[in-house]
Amino acid sequence: MTTPKKQDPRAVRSKQMIKKATVDLLIENPDISKLTVQKISKRAELNRATFYLHFIDINDLLKQLVYDIFDDLSLEMSPILQN
């Protein structure tokens, strides 16, 4: 049996910063076509290399954000659905 690999807290933090910066930018301007890696990196106060360390491209980032939203929604809904 293998034990799950523990993630580096710095990597977790930088991913969270990138995701938060993306959400903030989308709240300001919901046009996804205007979203760039440069804008996201600047808002997150990280460099572009850090972005590409965690995500393949913007579509990969958006896909992971959608998964996060559905995971959160699932956690919130599970007690209601169990009744």
C-alpha cells in the first residue's frame, strides 16, 4: 500500500493564489477571452513560470476551478441529500 505524497505547502499556497487571482479577474471582467497568464500572474504576484509549474494553460486552470466548485458544492449538498 502506498501512502499519498504530501504536497509542499508553498506549492499549495501558490496554486491558491493563482486560483484566487483568476476568480478576482473574472469577477471584474467575465470575458474569459480577455484572461491571460500575464494578467493572472501579475494579480497573484507570482511569475509566469510558477503558473506553468501548476497548470498547462488557462483552460487547465479553468477546468480545475470548475472541479473545485463542484467539489465544494458536493460537500455542501451531501448532508441535505442524505436526509
